[in-house]
Amino acid sequence: MRVVVTGGAGFLGSHFCERLIAQGHEVVCFDNLLTGREENLASLRREPRFSFERRDVSDPWSVAGPVGAVAHLASPASPADYSAYPIETLRAGSAGTYHALELAQAKRARFLLASTSEVYGDPEEHPQREEYWGRVNPIGLRACYDEAKRFAEALASTYRRLRAVSVRIARIFNTYGPRMRGNDGRVIPTLVDQALNGQGLTLYGDGSQTRSFCYVSDLIAGLDRLLALAELEGALAPPVNLGNPEEITILELAERVRALLPAAGPLTFLPLPADDPKRRRPDISRARALLGWAPSVGLDEGLPATVAYFRGAAAAA
Ligand code: UDP
């Protein structure tokens, strides 16, 4: 199959491209390199079934020739990145999704949307099931990301309903691993980077807020299964939560990082950002039932692997 991947030079996109190539697919990768990095694609550079083009998918675009699937992953995805690029984030979720869906419709291709647990906002329901509609502040600081992804889900669902595009929506929960940028602002790369440099570990609020962290290889396996699924039942493609239900407080996470990197400086408490969700944990019953998928890498394994990556990146710099 020939697969178009938008955002293919990003953290998840690059791992996804590698997986598709390993399975024998052809991959056409686009990225505007706003938050993605071409070096993430280093392993694919000489691969004849892989092509990369620097392109902003929020502007009109198309692809010549047959396309079997369009995977729309392009968007800034960390709170620091989307706060720095709010308009670009809104455009990637709206115009970017529109162009990707138009291509999928024209080519009769499958369409995979990388959505997010952020559609649940600061949730009143715990853990979060796909039926939950969420609690998002539409004019808050996170809205550029949350509402863009909610719009993207609405648009994709409409293309499925009215134009019979075979749509799959992955609601991706916090994911970590190699190729995150040390300065992307997300908690794991930030704490690991700080600890490696002997700096204090920054905790926002009192650190009692929770997240559930999924290792990147598990997440990619979930995306892969969702895209490979022959057809989804029903008129509306059900969104599928992908994440690891292992929930911990951010304070516990900082302690886990310190256990691996004892040279870390003291905890430094900073104000909690506006609209920061207090608790987050996926209910993955649907992914288990529909995809036969569940994560297998816990923090005990994934965190050391991530630390090893950041050590290597620091040594290479
Ligand atoms: N956080 C923190 N210190 C940091 C970065 C983030 O305490 O240096 C907190 C942040 O406030 C949030 C959690 O860690 O409660 C996860 O933040 P992240 O940016 O990784 O992702 P989010 O789940 O908020 O999108």
C-alpha cells in the first residue's frame, strides 16, 4: 500500500513511517518541520520506498498516483509548542485535516486521524471512555490544540457519514520515548533533560495531578492496528483511545526520574498552567476489543530506554 503520512518527521510520525516501511509499504511523508526534525528520518533516507517533502499541509496540496491510506499526524502536540504556534496548530487541525480528507476521498483511501486525549479537556469522568464528550475551555490557552482536534474529529466523522471515507480516529494519550525534543516542554523529556544536566526538576502545581504514559512502540503498534483494520462497524467510526492505563502523579514521575538519574537537582515547584487537566487515564476496553491491542511496556522499562536516548543525544550534540 502507498501511505501518505503528514507530520512524518515528528516524534510519532517518524516512528510510524519506519513501521510502515518495515511492513513493506511505500511512504510519502510531508512535514513543514515546524516542530518535526528531518534527522528523525535518518534511518529512512536511503530507503527507495520512502520519500520526504517539506510541505505545510495546511496549504492546499495533493498527491499524484494511487494512495491506499492517508495518516494525518501533522500538528504541534506539546503544550509548549502549541502555545508558541497557536494559529499553526488551529490550521493543522482544520485546513490540514480538510486537505488530508479531500485526498482520502479522491483516492478512495483509508483515513487515520491522530486525535488526542485533550478532546476530553479537564475531565469530570475518570478513567476516560470514548463516550465521554469532554470538558474543554473553548477560549482557554489549550483551546488551539483541543478545539482543533475536536474540529478534526467532527470533520472526519462528517466525511465518513456523507462521503463514505473509511475514517479511523485514534485518541492518543500521553506518549513518550526516543525522538522527543528535550525542549518540547512535555514533562518526561523536560525532567530527563533537567536531571541529565544536574538541574532542578520543575513541577507545575503541587505535582498531585496525574497522567498515564504510553511508550512510543506500544502506541505505534496501536496506530498500525487501527489503520490495518478492514472496516469499522456502524455509520460513525468510533474513536479509539490509545494509551497506557498505568496512572501516576507527576510527583511520583519526578521521583522515578531521580531514581534513574540521582544527580538531578531539587524539586522546583512552579505555578500550574491554566486549564491543566488534573487527572488523565484512558479506558482502553474498546482498543482491546476492536484491535486486540494493549500496551506492554511499562515505565519501569520505557523510562530507562528514554533516558538512554537522551544521554546519547546529549553525547552526540
Ligand atoms: N509538567 C510539570 N513540569 C514540567 C512540564 C510539565 O510538572 O516541566 C506537568 C504539566 O503541568 C502536566 C503534566 O506535567 O500536569 C503533563 O504535562 P505535559 O506537558 O507532558 O502534557 P499534557 O498532558 O499536559 O498535555
